[in-house]
Amino acid sequence: MKAAAHKEMEKASKRRLLSVYWLLMIFSLLLFLTFLSFIIFQDMARAEDEFNQYSHQVHQSLTESFTVNETILDGFAAFLANTGMQDPNKARSYTRSMIERYSHLYMFQAAQRVHAKDVPEFERRISRHLDSPLKVRSLDFSQGLQLADVTAQKDYYPIVFVEPTFSDGVNILGLDISSIEFIKDAMEGSLSSGLANLSQPIELSEGNLAFVMIKPSFIPGEVTPRQFALLVVKTEALLPSLRTRLEGYELRVAFRQHEPLLDLSNKKVSDWQSQLFPLLSHEALISLGSQNIKLTITRQLSFSQVNLHLVVIVFLVTLALGVLLHLYMRINFEAEQLRHEADQKLYQQANYDQLTGLANRHNFEDHFSRAVKGCKRRDQKMALLYIDLNDFKVINDTLGHQMGDKILSTAASIIVDVIRADDMACRFGGDEFVVLLENINLATNAKRVIKELHDSFRLVNYLDGKNVRLSASIGCSLYPDEGHNLIELMKCADKKMYEAKSRSKVVKLGNHKKPLA
């Protein structure tokens, strides 16, 4: 019974220790996830601040660029209104200084309104200042360049000034800008508002994108302008110092339903990261003349914004903390086990006989008190057996105390094997044992237990290489028929035990020492 109880207690301790380990693992995991969430939250907030700062810088830079472009175009239009093309060198000096100062400016152009019937005179007058004759031409995308029809009842808007000129480029002097659809749309918009207007993006000969800004050049008193100032701007040079190479960024500048002036995007983030992390977005309008240009910047956040070094440090710290907690809990658990074992040892010493493992007198008396209450409540009976080993003193004195201890342990084992698990066996002192049989309805039940004890004792003939015959005298008393307390029952059982001893034939020492046949 002691071994089974100790084994069960050991299993319970292991289960509790395993539960503690699981709790520590869950605690460490939750702690790491908490710190990880905090780090990611801080990194995402920092990335959002950086995104807002970058978006503000881009918005401000583009606003300044478009404002500068509009100011330059206004100046060129005012120059044309005051001076015209009477002194091209002055216009060339002004435009060259602007191109040198602003890297995003690609070309200045000036266009003049000419009625169809005045085209020949216009061509002769302009050609006098050029190295080669100028011809007014219209652009037909299906048929190419076509000479102006002088019989038509319409106005042409040929280009009369270009700066800079490219030796390997197409000569665009004399090209009617109203024959180019997207330039015509921008020109009509500028005419209706009197302000600068943008064209949709165009592709330059170098392959880069650009757009045209156009504004009418009004001479005071004119209702319909005779000249138009044009400014060609390279879109790729609008943000020379604000291009970002960070992944997930997209930047778009567009107006109306036209193709975007700028459409920049970096390496895209994988789909699974897009599901985990937020998409940042910034939209703003930039006013240019009568138009509103829409700026859209987005950034898809990803793991690249997470400080992985800090995550590794937090993981290692959490792991170390988990290990320390594990060691601390293990030490406390082992200390508690030692305390529990010490308490168990003290309990065993206080309540059980150290030699036989049976309950001692104090434990038996306490158990008897509880058993009496149970019998009264259930209206049942109990039997108390008083067991005294025969010839124990003679055997102990003759064969030694070691043999005496062996006989006591053997007798205790026999008693425990015979009685039920709910019954109580006690070493009352010396070679005397007391057994409490609970839930006894008939005296014959107790007599049957006594007979089994005698039969079991009789089977012992040989211990530790010596012939030893084991027998006992047993007295029995019934509760409440023969006593209402332990003292009364013990007296009754003790009296019957001595009566049984006097009737029995006590085995003599010679029989114990007689060798087996």
C-alpha cells in the first residue's frame, strides 16, 4: 500500500511539473508575441511617419516645381507680348538662362496665329531671318506633314521659335500646333481661362516622357491672342532628389483622364505580406492655372520595415527569461518535493510503525473515532481483533532480534493480505497487533477472518534459512455489542485472546529449531 501510494504521489508530481513546463512555454510565447506586437506596432508607426514626411516633401517639391514652371511660362508669355519675335536673340538669351537654371526644362517654343491667306507673306517674312525657308505645315498622323492650305478659311498656329535646337532632331519650325490634337486641347483650355494649361504626356526623341505647358500671350487690348508661349517639361526630372528605392512605393501624378505625367513604382511586396501589413496612402491636389493635378502616393508596408535585429534580441531575452523561470520553478518544485517528503516522513513516523508499516497506536485511535461515527450514522457493527504472536519472546531471545523483526514484518504482511483494503491494521506494541474490521453485520464474518489469519500463519515454516513455525492467539470483540469505546473493546478482545492462548498448544522452542526433513 505504501509503495502504491508513493508511486501515485510521484506520478501526480510529474504531472504537475509537466503542467508547470507547459505554462512556462505558453507564458514565454505570449510574452514574446506581446513584445513582437509592440515592436511591429512601433515600426509600423515609424514607417507611417516616414511616409507622411516623404509625401509632404514630394507634394511641396512638385508644388514648387509647377509654380516655378508657371512663373517661367508667364514670364516668357509676357516677353512675347512686349517684344515678340522681332529680336529672337533676346528671347534666346532668356530661355537659355532658364534651361541652365532648371534641369527639368526641356524646350521653349513660341507659336503665332496666322490666317490661311496670310501664310505666304508670313513664310517670306520669317524666312528672311532663317538659314532655310520656313514652310507652314500641319501634322496628319495618317499622312504625315502636310503644307498649309492657303485657300482654307482658318487660322494656323505655326511654331516660330524653338530653344534649344537639336542638330539631329526634326525641324519643327512652321509646324502648326493646332494640328496636334493634345496640344490643341491644351491650347483651347488656356484660351478659355487665360491661364497656363497642360497637355497629356508625350514621348521625347530620347524616349523620356514630357508634357507641354501652354499659355496665350495677350497684347493689351487684344481679344484673341496672336501668340502662344509653350514650355516643354521633362517629367522624369521633376523629382530629382526625392526618388525612393524602397520597396512598396508607388507615385502617380495625373490630371483629368489623361495618362499620368509621372507613374513610378518600386519592387512590389508579396501578396501574403500585403495581407498582413497596412497600405499607406496620400492624395493631394496641385493647382496649375485652371487645372488641378492629382498627386497619389501609396506604400505597402512589409517585413522590411520590422527591426529584425530587435526582434532577435527580444526573442533571446524572452528565451533567457523563460529558462530562468524554468530553473526558478524547478528549484522551488524540488524544494517543495523535499518539504513534502520530509512532511511525509514525519507523518509516517508519527502515524505508522517503522518496522511493519502498519498504523501505530495514535493513528489507530484516531481512525477508530472516525469509524465509530460512521457506524452510528449507518447503523452498522465493527469487530476488533487482538492478535498476539505465540512464542515471540522465546524466538526473539534465542534466534536474535533480526529474526524477531523478520517475524513481525511477515506477520504484518499476512494480516494486510487477509483483511480488506478498508479495514485498519495496527501494531499495538511488541508482538501485539490490533485489527479493526468495519461494516461487520454478523459475528461469523469476523470468525472467518480469524480462521484465514490462522491458516496463513500456519503456512510459515521457514524464514531466512531457519525453521520457524508462526502462530498467533486472537481475541475478538464486537461494537457496540461488547463495548462502546476502544478501552472496553480492547479489554474484551484481550480477555478472549488470553483465553485462546491458554486453550491453544503453544509451540515449543525445540520445534522451531528442528530442521526440515
